[in-house]
Amino acid sequence: MCGIVGYVGDKESAPILVSGLKKLEYRGYDSAGVAVVSGKQLNVVRAMGKLKNLENRVGQDLPQGTTGIGHTRWATHGRPSDENAHPHTYKNVAVVHNGIIENHLALKEQLRARGHVFSSETDTEVFAHLISEAQEQGKDLPDAVRAAIAQVKGTYALAVVSSADPHRLVCTKNASPMVLGLGEGQNFVASDVPAVLEHTRDFVYMEEGDLAIVSATGVEIFNRQGQKANRSTKRIDWTPMMAEKGGHKHFMHKEIWEQPRAIADTLRGRMLLTEGDVHFEGWNLTPEKVRSLTKVTILACGTSWHSGVAGKHMIESLARLPVEVELASEFRYRDPIVDSTHLAIAISQSGETADTLAAFKEAKGLGATAMAICNVMGSAMTREADISVLTNAGPEIGVASTKAFTTQLVMLYMLAVKLGRLRNTLTVKAAQEHLTHLAEIPKMVEDVLKCEPAVKKVAREFMTAQDFLFLGRGPMHPVALEGALKLKEISYIHAEGYAGGEMKHGPIALIDEKMPVVVIAPKQPHVAYEKIIGNIEEVRARGGKVIAIIDEDDAQAGTLADHVIRIPPASALLAPVVATIPLQLLAYHVAEMRGNDVDQPRNLAKSVTVE
Ligand code: M6R
């Protein structure tokens, strides 16, 4: 998730662009840049790192021009660097882009064969080349953009300027947000409303496939078929703070609701359904290497550790490779057994967690192949890794991790399929079935979010509880752990997650009529459904209040529980992704009802960079 802003008017555009980017810095901050057109001149300034670096460069030597585009980046393809910062240019064209071009490697190959030379590692740069090529064939800027997007497979919000057409800006979108801000003698484009809210309150939300031609005097919108389209103007009354949160009260709530998109972005371009395989950019493990692995050691902390526990179920089941999931904070204070036949996987949203990084270095030093599953390209862990695979969740601002967790789960599932194929523990057909199930997950997550009103009711009833217990079996055990962690970190209510079978070994003593027990019980063979039903009965028999997370069509568990939250039935190993959503919402609403600072809970930091 990156940020885009564009301007056409009668003022110098660079200061307007930089100030718009400042409002979008929460969407990405590894590099930024602007491209400004003045007559036949295209002026581009870019800088790696925080926006301050760009601001300094622009301040020292203001690029002149009244038409321009700007971008703040969150790397997905190509590490953070000056060269990989947007705008990307080719000849007289400059582009900024949010999204992922799935066929960029093939397009680059074709363009290289036609003599093009690339100056970045990004997927975005192909847009600049394709548009410039179409212009050279005689097309005007809008038609050149149309010609380019016709060749591209993937998602995009794209804004383009060209010194061949200095008074217009063209933008288009497909599955990434883009709005047009309407002004007097000036108009704006942006990936998000806050970027230009100080200049206008009138916005047009572009629809899928729309292409807009923006000039100082107006905007023209065309639909995917190239016909002129009428889109209504909306007046936005949000405060700048509300706008940053996309109208949600807290970043955490926004991030919970972003999960269908974040998961889809993480899957995009990686699932090869026809081949029954998974593609990871930069994958450098040979089939022989993968077959020689004797163990996977997962290293992580907090929520990322919980995804590791779910990942153990996935990898052991699909790739038949033993997995140990280690608390990174403990790992190097004992004498771990690691050698060159092991794959050490660090899982981390930030890629900077000190404990995970230290454990990762230790495992690598002992000879393991080091893989990072991370949300931040260029972070310390990706730099340390022999191989990195990125979750494309976009920046996570709320301290309580939500979309990072579910994107880690789908990433681990893809990894399990890939390892399974390379180790021949999965046939092509079996892998295809797993990937088909995976492809259904974004929609299921979208559907499960509809349980929010039911979850809110439960939150209201139990918001004053002093303790909570979460129970799950098999792949639902990490979900129980995660549900408890979410609740305790933002509501400050004591909560414990337990494997259902462990309840009789101790926690059952705690149960009385004041104890809410959340039982995660989708109807799956691995989850020992009958056994978890037994847990529900044990809790009820002692007066405890049961909140059951069950499949939509489950009649049995529904009659036993005090409260029921229904979720769409996913396959056993993927059910954790879907079952986690109501627990995130429960934690959120309880904390919100108690008046807590949801996004910045007491005593916690987003990235724990000290031991
Ligand atoms: O950035 P990381 O994924 O490495 O962070 C690990 C933990 O600090 C993090 O998951 C923490 O537990 C969150 N606050 C949980 O919501």
C-alpha cells in the first residue's frame, strides 16, 4: 500500500504534492518522489527513506511546473532505494503506481527485446516504457495509457504525466483506490482523500476500470469500455484525522476491515492454479536443497509466533517436514540444535523485532538456510535472510497486529504447498485443490466481517469481565492464543488461550458463572470437533458462559452455547484465517467500549526493537 497524489492547476505543484504526501505517509514510508512538468521539461526528484528526505531535496531546488504527480512507497517489488522510488520515468513519461503487476517479468523481457533498458527493480517501471512506446506510435497520452493497461495483468492505481502533454494528467484504476478531488481552476488525484482534503471537500470515487483525464479546468471520466462515464461527486465532511483512518474510528478497525484486500494482495501473482504450484519472487532454493531439509525452525514473537504455530500444522501436513516453533526471545538463551539441513524461518510484521532478529542470526550462524516472512521489504530481517517472501498487508499502524497475522497465515499456506510440491508430498491435483481453497479466502473474510453486529452484542455483555478463556484444538489452538493476546493487549482484561484438551489439566478450576469462555469450534476433522463440543459441555456444566465460533450450518453447537458467532466453513488448515476475524472484532469492541486507547495501548510499542 503506497500513497499517490497528483495536481493540475495554476500553482507550483511540487509543494502541494509534498504536503499531500505528508498526509499519506502512514501508507508507506520507505521512499518518496515527485515528477513535475513544465513545458517540455519533466523534472523528477526522489529520495529513499522518510518523506523528510524528499522535502529537503525539493526545498533545496524546487522543481518548477504546475502539473505533477507524487508518491510515497511501501516496497513490494524491489528494495527501498532512490532508483526504486516512484515516479518511474522513461523518455518523456513519468508514472506513479499502487498495486502489483503480475506479468511484469514477461513484459520486461518483451520490452528488453525491443531495446528498452530498465533503471529500477520495480514492476511499475514497465508502465512508463509501455506508455512511452505507445506515444511514439502516435497515440496521445490517454490512448497511450489505455494501450499500456491493455497489456498489463494485475492491480493498479496509476497516475501519469508526460512532457508531451504538459497540461493534463491521466489516471486509471483497477482494484486499488483512486479519487479525484475537484477544485476551482485546479484539480487533484489521490489514492486517499486525506492527501488533498485541505484543498477540496468534493470528491469523485473512480470505479474499477475507469480512466480520468484531469486538467486545471475539469475532469473527464471514461469507463472500461472507453465510453464517457458520469460519476457522482461526494462532499466529504471528515476531519483530517478521520480521513486518515478512512472514516473508521481507529486504525485497528480500518486494518481489520482491510483484510480481504490485504490477503488478496498477498496471494496475487503467486498462486499458479494451472500448474498446481506457487511462485515466490527471488525463490532460490533448488528442489535438491528442499528435499535435503530435515527440519523447519520457525522463530517469532507475539502474534507472529501464533501464525508460526498455525504454520506448523500447514507445513507438517502438506510437506511432511517436521516443524519446531520457537519463541525467538528464548531461542538463543539455550543450546539450540540447528544445522545446515534446517530451514530457519523468521516471521515478523516489522522485520525489526530485536528478539526475532537475534534468533534468526543465531540460526543462520549455525548453518541453517534463513528465510524471512515479513511485511516490510528492506527491514533488518529481509537483509539478513537468504530468501525473503513478503506479505503484502501494507503498513500496519495499530499496535495490535491484525492484517499482518492473517496475511502471514496465507503466506505460510502457500509456502506449505510449495514445499509439498518440491518434496513430492503433494500431487499437482492435490496442490490445485489447496490453492482453490486458498483463492476462496478473501471472499470468506469479506463475508465473516458481517458478523460484527453479533460480536458487538457479545462485547457489550462481557466488557466488564475480569477474565476470559479462549479454547481451540488443532489448528484452532493458535487462534485461541491469538484471540486471548488481542483481548488482553488492548482491553487490559486478563485472558488465556488454551488447547481444548488441556482445560481439564488446570484451567477448569477457574470456571464459574463469571467466566466467559470463547470456544473456537469450526466443524473440521483436524479440530477434533466432537472433543471441542465436549469442552463446551464441561464449561456449561460449571456455569461458565460459552461464546462459540462455529460454522454457518452447525446446528449442534448452536444449541449448546450462550452466544454463537457463525463463520463461513473453510478447509481445516485455512479455517484459522476466517475464525480469527471475530476475535479481532471482539477485542476491538471490548476495548473501545471500555474507552481505551485502541491504537496505542499502554506499555506497548508497535515494533519491539529492544530485548
Ligand atoms: O513485528 P513483529 O511481527 O516481529 O512483532 C512481534 C510482536 O511484537 C507483535 O506481534 C506483538 O505481539 C503485537 N502487539 C501483537 O498484536
